[in-house]
Amino acid sequence: MKLQGSIAFRDVESGVWVLEGDDGHTYELAGGDRGIKKTGCRVEIEGDGDKKAVSLSMVGPILRVARYRFL
């Protein structure tokens, strides 16, 4: 799946990076590299939703990042 939105840091538990999607949903980011972790940056992310993964932060579904690019 391809999603666009903004990167944000949520201070939940030990902290979590999320994509605030243009589709109105929030996705917890898994994978990628340090370059994507910049609050406020607009990105397009290609990856897979992991419905079996569990997270303590409970901010939204987990998105396993395969590729990304800044917009």
C-alpha cells in the first residue's frame, strides 16, 4: 500500500513515530531508517499493514515501511 501524510512523534510509553495519513488515519511506523524520523515532514510511504503485530502505544495500525520519499 502507498500512503501520504506527515511524520509525527507521539510521547506514548517510550515514544513512537507515526504517519498522520492524508486518509485521516494514524499509523505506527515500523522499519525505515533514521532519515524518516523528522517531525512535520511530508512523505509518501510504501509498505504493508501488519494486522498481527501488537503494540503498547495503541496509536493505530502498524505500518511496516518498505520505502519512503519526502514530498
